[in-house]
Amino acid sequence: MNKYIRQILTQLALVTTLGVPALPAVAGGGSEMSEVPYQEIQLNPISMREAETLVGKEGVYFFDVNTLEIWAEGFIPGAVFFNVHNWRDLLPKNKDAVMVFYCANPMCTMSNLAAREVMKLGYTGVRHMADGIYGWRMSGRKTEKP
């Protein structure tokens, strides 16, 4: 019996006997568990309500860090597709400009990574909208399509 199947059976036995949901412990395709890396750069969150007030404003940039398929389904009006090789070329010259980064939903980490990378470059107005485009759409807010 391979290691992965043994782990799942052990987790199922725990769930059955203790009633404790232990399945997330094997998330990640059965790879070895490791500590979550500590991020020195803390994100500046923004709610959908606050982000909506910034849509279309001069000097405010929205960056969609989703896949091209999700982007094609609709994005926040005026948002720029950020999941490209030359992403640095998309950044404004003004390092104090307000920039809102988002991806699909709170489980998606691509916008977290993008926002932190931009902050490492010295940008100070970086915001992160964790609800992502799915939260935006589900709340009935306006979107655009390419």
C-alpha cells in the first residue's frame, strides 16, 4: 500500500472514530507537509465596497491576476490583465499610485504574490482584494469582458 493511500486511510479512521475533520491535512496531492512561509511584507486589504468606489477614478489601477480563461469571463471595469511575463511594464510610474490586486477568490494566492512583489519594488499604494472576481460577480457588481 503506497504512502498516500495509507495517509488517507489513517485520516478517514480519525474522522470516523473522533468525528474530527482531518482530511485537510493531506491537501496538496500527498506531498510532505511543511511550514507555511512567513511573509515579511503584510498586505493592505481592501473590501469590495471600498474597491467599487475607486473604479474609474484617475490614478487608480486595478490588476487582475487570474488565468486568461477567468479573465475572459469578465473583470472589474478598467482592470488590466496582470498574469503576463512582462508585468513590470504594466506598473504606473508613480510609486504612490493606488493599485488594487485581485484574483479568483480568497483561496487564490496569485494576487497575494503579485501584490507583495510590487511592494518589494517600492510601491506604497498597493491594496489586495481577497474576495476576487468571483466575489465581485456574485455580489452583482458590474464587470467588463475583453
